[in-house]
Amino acid sequence: MTNVLTIILGGGRGTRLYPLTKIRAKPAVPLAGKYRLIDIPISNCLNSGFQRIFILTQFNSESLNKHIFRAYKLDSFSGGFVEVIAADQSMEHGDWFQGSADAVRKCLKHFNDPRVKYILILSGDQLYKMNFTELLDFHISKEAEVTIACNLVDKHEASDLGIMGVDKNQKIKKFIEKPKSFEDIRDMGFKVDGGKEKFLASMGIYVFNRKVLFDLLLGNSKTDFGKEVIPDALHQKQTYGFMYEGYWKDIGSIASFYEENLAFTDDCPPLNLFDEDWQFFTRPRHLPLTKLLGKGTIENSNIAEGAIIEDARISHSIIGLRSIIGAGTEIKDSIIMGNDYFDFTEKESSGSGRIPKFGIGKNCRIQKAIVDKNVRMGDEVRIVNKKNIQEFENEYCVIRNGIVIIPKNTVIPEGTII
């Protein structure tokens, strides 16, 4: 569709996903063993027939840029593209992106194609499957100027989201970004089957008429869509809410990232990666098959390509690309992100002791943990958080919500206990 332009927001610093975002942008965080978070919105766009995509980035964008360049090279005859626009300083704008709306404002010069009638704005860190043609059809049928995709959420989730009230025609009458009190949204609830109260939450997915978006952003200093642009649009533009009833999760914290990743090990995961009619795309790596050696066991787990697993016991876990796991190791309720490349050499140490080989050593025990990429873990390492510490950080790990995270490129000596 040449009259639709998609903008995917690369996100800010992603502090709540630290240390996974210590050296990478949030949308570049690995997902489900072989994907990146950014693959979800891009795949939804391509499956929907929306092939003109810009991605706005600012923080730690190198790995995201490389992934986009290597994964998404569209047919030049289709007129489609997936391109990264990095924040920069110019004579017109001397500072960096100050928020989601400010990022789009500073890039408006790239979106001024007269063929474009509609602009679709997406987040780069959400899990869902949506046919955007249905959203666009709704927008056109309502003769809307702004449409917000929304999802029903429970009361306890409302304080972290933008909550809206709509009339019978689905026109938005009230919008409160991250309400501080339940009293602020008491009259906006819905009774669903079983009498449970739900609330309409913004998914951070917007359709704007191009001219309307320019009108809302130019000549002001609004920095955020949810806090400023959308509330103001209610009084100026025809603004509607599109009800999306499928699975949708915002990956905003270590806890949600951990839970939603492990959900892919379920018999029927909420996001189906096996649907050949709606494929989720990523970078093609041409890796060898996974190799399983010895008499180990694997239960309710996902194993990505190129892994070498020797006589290990793995349960309810995600094992990422090129993972190397030694004999006798036990991994439970964990996410092992794997490696960016194969390396079977043992490094020399300049001090006492030796540097472990690439991957996870022999006779290790890992439970309720996230092991980032390119970790060198020696034999007999224990990552079990026996004392159930909720928040902690040292040279080997970061603990958030009781989940142990081993940062990328960390070297853990043999016999270490965490």
C-alpha cells in the first residue's frame, strides 16, 4: 500500500530492561531464541501488506541497525523498504529525541511524500499479531482523523497504560495516561463475561491522516503521544478507538520479558510462531542443525539452530542460537540467549586461573535466570538465587524481581555460586 507509511518507534533507554539494554537498543533485545523484539512489528506490517517502514532509533542502535540491514532487504520492484532513521543534530534541531512525539516531529521531513495519506505509528517492544488492514479499514470507515488501537486489560494493569472511554460509535470521549488513582477511571470500566471489570487500554498503535499528524506536531513542543498529543487530539480531531481482542503484551520490564519468553514453551503459546499463513521473520543465518549428545533430557523447551548440547537436562527453558552446553548441566525455567558466533578455542588468562570456553560449562545448574549472549561460564557454576534476593548487582550478574540476569560477554569462573 503506497498510501500508508509505517513508523516504528525504537524506544528510549529501556532502563527497566537493564542489563539487557546496557549495550543494545530495546527493540534489538533477543526474543524466543532466534528473533529480536523489532521482528514482531515488522512482520505484522509485511504480513499486512504494509512495506514502507521507517524505524526511529537513538540509544545503543548499532546492533539494531545491523539486524535491520541483514534481515530486511525488500524487492526493489515492490517499492517497499525497511529503513532506520537515527537521531541526529541539525541546524533546525540541536538536541536529541525528547520523547515519542518529539522523535516523529524531528523526522517529519522524511514523511512528506504526497502519495502518503495515512501514517501508522507502532512501538518496537510489544508482542502481538495484528492485521493492520483491519485497523486501516476501521479508520477509513469511521472517517476518523486519528485512530488508537486498544485492548481490554484488568484493573491492576490500568495504572501503567493509557485508559480511554468511548461512546457507542467507538469515538473516544476520555483518555487518561497512566491514571494515578482508580477513581480517575471508575466510570470507564467494562463488564465482560463473568462480570469481571475490564478497561480499554491504548496499545500505543496509532493511525493518523498524514495532514492531521503534521497539524498536531508542528508549531508546538509536545514530546509524548500518550501524555500530550492524544489528549489534545480528542478536542481537535475525530478520534476513534479500534478494539483489538487478541493477545497483546508490552515488554516493559525484566519480569514481563521473562514470563512472555517462557510462554513460548507452552503447548499452545499465546503468540503462534508456527502459523505459515502469518510468518514472523528475522535474519536468515543458515546455521547447522542443533546437535544433542549423550543421554540428556529436554522437556517443554525451545531449542534454536546451531546449538550443541551434551548430556544436559533442560526443562521449561529457551535455548538460543549457537548455544553450547556442557555435560551434566541442568537448566530449568531459564532463557539462554546463545552466541553471536562459534568459538571453540580456550582463551589464555593474564592472571591466575583460566578463562572458560565459550558457552556453559559442565555440571552447572541454572534456574530462573536469563543468560545473555556470548557468556563464558566455567564448570560447576551454580545460578540458583538460593536466598531469593530480589534486587542485586555485582560483576557477574544483575538480579531484578528475583530473576538472575547474566549480562552479555560476562566471564564467570568455574565453581562460582550466585
